[in-house]
Amino acid sequence: MSRRRSSVFSPEGLTLGICLVALGLVWTLGNMGRLDTLAVLRTWWPLSFVLWGVLELVDLAMRRASRRSS
């Protein structure tokens, strides 16, 4: 049984995409000598879980709103 999503992107896919872009940006700046890569990753990695949670809540709210309007 598959469930349909009200949005085009799943929260998991969107979070993964944003994290990969951010990781690539941090790594590139680290290779250029502009940033301490490990320090940044050690400090900011929990933000990916926060972002994922926020996107899950938004997705849930959108699904509930679409059920009410149907």
C-alpha cells in the first residue's frame, strides 16, 4: 500500500539534498583554506536533524490540511 504525498518532495529527500549541498560547500571552503571543515561539521551536524524534523512537521500539517479540504 503506497501513500500519496501532498508535496512534490519528501521531507527526507529534501533534507538529504540540503545536507549534501551544505557538506559540499563546507568541504570546498575547507579545501580552499577558508574554513576549518571538521570544526564546522562538529558544531553544525545536529542542524540536519532539526531541519528534518521541521520538514516532517510541515509535511504533516500539509497532509492534514489537504484531508480537511477534500
